[in-house]
Amino acid sequence: MWEEAMLSGERRVRILHKFKGELDGRLSSIEAGLHELEEQPASRKSVDLVMRESHTIKGAARMLSLPYINAIAEKMENLFELLHSQGHDFQTNMAKPCRAALDQMAKLINAAVLQEPQERFSNEVQNLCKEFDKVLLGERSSQTDTPPPFAMPATQSSSAELEAVTGPLDLEALTPTPLSEKNRSPVKILIVEDSALQREMIRQAVAARGYEVITADSGLAGIASAFEERPDLIVCDVVMPEISGYHLCRFIKNEKGLDDIPTVLMTSSAVSKQDRFWGMKSGAAAYITKSQDMTPLLQVVQLLLSKRGVRPAKRRSRGDTARENINSTLNYLFDKLLFETTLSNEVRGMGERVYARVELLAEFARLIDSLVEFVALGISIFGRVTTETTVHCRRRLGPAGLQAIQRALAARPNPASDTDAKVLFVPEELYDPSHLELDEPRCFSFDLVAQGELIGLVTLVSVDNPIDEGTQGNIRLAVREFSAVLRTHVYYEETRRLSISDGLTGLFNHRHFVTQVEAEFGRFLRYGSVFSLVMMDLDGFKQINDFHGHQAGDTLLRGVSKVMQRCVRNVDLLARYGGDEFVCLLPETGEDGANVVGERIRGAIAGFAAQTVGGLALKVTASVGVCTVSPQCSQFSDVIGAADRALYLSKEAGRNRVTIFRFESDDAHRPVTG
């Protein structure tokens, strides 16, 4: 909210007015908290309220360059941190400076809005801060069994909490012991904490173990110190003005030369699952709760340093880094994260917008085209039987480019199938067998991996400049997200195929056939599109089952199904109607064409012999019924019923023949035998 700090003129006045409106509300909240603390023993909820409001005011004042408000809010925050850690009631001597602080901050913000000099309040602010210091020093010295001066507020981190973020801890091995002179000097630890009191507490605790300590009071100052000092480990607060501990940690992990520095994130509240998630995603080595006992923090520090070893001392001067243009680097990092998030969302959105596989692959190719120049993009999908590759061209592709894709596939074979990969589609208008590439095509391959399983390959063919690492990283991100989308589509297609297919023969099932006939009948009523049905029943199939068993019968059904598939077009729908009965829907086909198909199927079945495991050659014939839709049909079931009647007329006429059923105006149920 306050990123517009250091502004001048009317815009700054508007922002100050907005801050004043918020400050008035926060001061009222603090006043209510003080009143509650005076009426009853200090509760953690009331103390946390005042601490939180003071911390927010302090951060906003710092960013708006209001140092006096910042100083007062920090003193108030320190007082309540001490109250929180010691667990004592709110005393009368604490109320006086707190209420004076509220009045002083109200006067300061009014003066800032009116653009009056803040310096005239200098003496008042200094005296108020001294009052706070007296209370703070008096409360510390009044404790008989107080923790060491580096005690921290909040609850103690348990060993289980530490193990959750750092792995199992050997507590006995990590019992605090003085470091030897040999490794005392090289180990340098950076502490980043905006609270002066907490920063000093942690500094004393860490320095007491023999480490060299550097401190920073903000995230930006911490980044600058990391560049200049190259510490061995960073201990960082999460909630800070300007940039948070999460941002600092991500910045460090994305900067070469600093990315190997482990970072420990600290928070003054209980660590939630969401906190751990963000800590992990930002690259933190550990995430702990600030504790009254410093042992857990020191254990984590020693554990991380023991895993990492001592880094060679190497400093980068201020001149070299010029603070490494930190703001620009942060902007680059945040832009990069925003770009990656946008790219990921774009790929994931394909799964919601696109349902056909061909369209899905084409849209992904268009996305890659927006990221990098390429000649061709091959997308290979590994199936259980074969590998299907679709090639998307952006320029003329010759045999060399196609061979580059095939070589990439050969180097990354389908783990589920031994058969050779086949290219399903290459745009004819861009593929030229006579085209010769001036340069050898460069080939870049990216695995499609979903849930740890290799499901395909994306192959990029380029003849121009090589693809830089940054672009390759973006492509890998897109491919990784696309893998999940593609796996979902493959599962969807497989589930849909199973729902409309017959498990034994692989043909369409009865339910899907009826659905398609109903749709075809609707087109007939609306547009007059003619269609026909051919229904087949195997002659004597029951006897084969009875004499040779059901396994032999199943073998015969599968063989006959393959024979029939070779007799029909791709647009025709061949289904198992039930048992040994089959049916074929012939769109845009009249009676004569349907009769030809019926005879072709009958003859093919009669000439087929199924070979069983026992070496038997099983032969059958088929009785066939044919019917073409007619205006006399009032519903789609009339056509199915007519084809079925024609089939049984073939049975009655001696089997192994085709019968045509015609709808006539005078008698809609008179069959005609063909």
C-alpha cells in the first residue's frame, strides 16, 4: 500500500491524508487494547493486538519517511514484546508513555498532512522515547529469574517443528558448545530483523556461540549486506517493511553467487501450513517460531552449517555491486515470477477451453510459437500400442527436419510399446520433400512427464540461432504444465472410449449406437439426410459356444469384428448390438449402398475362419438385415425394428443371406428379400 513513499507535492499530501485516516483507526484500536489491559490481567490476544498495530504503523511510517512516528511505534512495540515474553500484567507506569505516544503520533501525522516541519517535535519525541526506555530497563532489571538478555517473545519451537523443516535433528550432537578457534572466524551469519530489540537479542545469542555476526534492519539492507559480506548463513524475519523475508529469500536463491546460502526464516506467531508452504517455495532451508529459548535457533544454525561446510571467504565491494542495483533485480525477479505464473495459467486454461486432442495440440503449438521462433514442433504421445506424433510447421519443412524429429523419438523411445513411432499429421502445404535446409536443423527435446511417468515428447526443430537458456526454461515450464493437461485429456479420452466401447470386440457398444441413431434420425427430420442400418447375426454361434466353449466363441467374435471393420468406411459406425448380433449405421447411404455393404460383410464373414488356441478353425456365416430410413418412420426405433425384422426374415429364408426391408405408404411393414 505504501510503495509510493518518498513522493512530493499534491500526491504525497493525498497519500498522507489516506495514512492519517488509517492511523486514526489504528490509534483507536491501541487505545481500546490499553483500556482492556488496565481492566484485567494481560491476555495474549490484547498484547498481540497492540503489537500488531504498532508494527503496522512503524512499517508504514518508515516507508513514508516519518521517522518520529516510526521511532515512537517501535518503542511501543518493544514494550509489548517484553510484556509478552515476561508474561506480566500491564502496569500503571506502562500506561503513561503509551497514552502519550498515541497523542504524540496524532500530532505528528496532523503536522505532516499540513506539511509542517517535524523537527519542532524533536524534544517531545526524545523525552517520550526516554520514558519508554526507563520502563523497558526497569522491567528487565526487576526480574529475578529472567532469561538471558537474548530471550525472544512467543512460543518455543519444538524438535518436531524443527524436524519438519530441516529433517531429523541429532539433539545430543547439537548441544551448544563453544566453537574451536579454527572455525570461529570464518563462519559469518547475517541477521535481518527490523525490530532493534529483537535484532540485538538474536545478535547476542549468535555471537555468544563464536560466530561473526552482521545485522541489517530491513530486507533491502539485508540483500545489500549479503552481496557485500557473502555470509555463510542468513537468519531473517518474515514480516518486514519494504520487502518481506519471503521476498528476500527468493531473491537470494535466484542470484548466482548467493544461491547456496541457507536462509532461516523466523516468525513471532505459530507457524501455519501456509507459512511453511511459502517458506518452502521461497527456498528457505528452515522455518521456525521465535522462541524464549534460543536453543532451537542455534541448533538449526549449527545443523545447516554442518551440512554445508565453511564457504571460502570472498567479498564483493560496494563499488562492484553498487548495491547490485537491488531494486532492478527485484523488479526483474517479480516480473519473472509473474511471467511464469501467467504462462502456467495460460497452459492450464487450455484444459478448460479445449476438448478435442487435435485442437489442444494446435493451441499448445501456437503458445510455443509465441515464445520462440521454430521451423517445426513435433508433439509425440506415447500410447500402449504405438507412439503418435503430430508435427506443427511454421515454415517450410524438408526431410531433414522430419528426420530430426524421428531421431529425437528414437533416442527417447516409448517405454510402453516396442513398435516404431509413426507420424500422424504433417501439414501438406508446408512439407516439401524436395526442400533442402541450408543449415543442419537444431533439435531440442523436452519430456512430457505426468505423475512421474513419461507420456510423450515435445521436439522443437530450429535452423536459426540456438535457443537461449532463459527461453528453454520457459519452454520447460510450459511443457511441464502441458503434461498434466495432456494426461487429463488422455484419461478423459480413455474413459470416454471405455464408456462407449464393447469390452470384448472393441466395437462401439449398444448404448452408444442407439445414441448415434437417434442423432442421425434428428438430422433426417431436419435436413432430410438419409441413412441406413445393416444388422448381422452369426448363424450357429450358440452351437460353437456349446461344443467348443466360451473362450473359442470369444475368439470367433473378436475375429469377425475385425473382418467387419475392414468392410466399412471410417464414417460408418459399427457396434456390437448384443451377444452375437452386430449392427452398422451408414450415414448418407441409401438402400442400394446399404445392400452392397451388407453383401460385402456377409461374404467376408463366410470366407473367414477363426484360429483357436487348440488349433481349431472355426467358421460361421451371417444373416443380414438392411433398412433405409423413410418418411413413414415416426421415431428412430422404427428403423432399428425394421432392420431387426429383415434380419430374422433372412434367418427364416435359410440363413447366410441379405434381406432388405422397405417402408411403403400402403404397408409400412412389408419386407422385400434381396
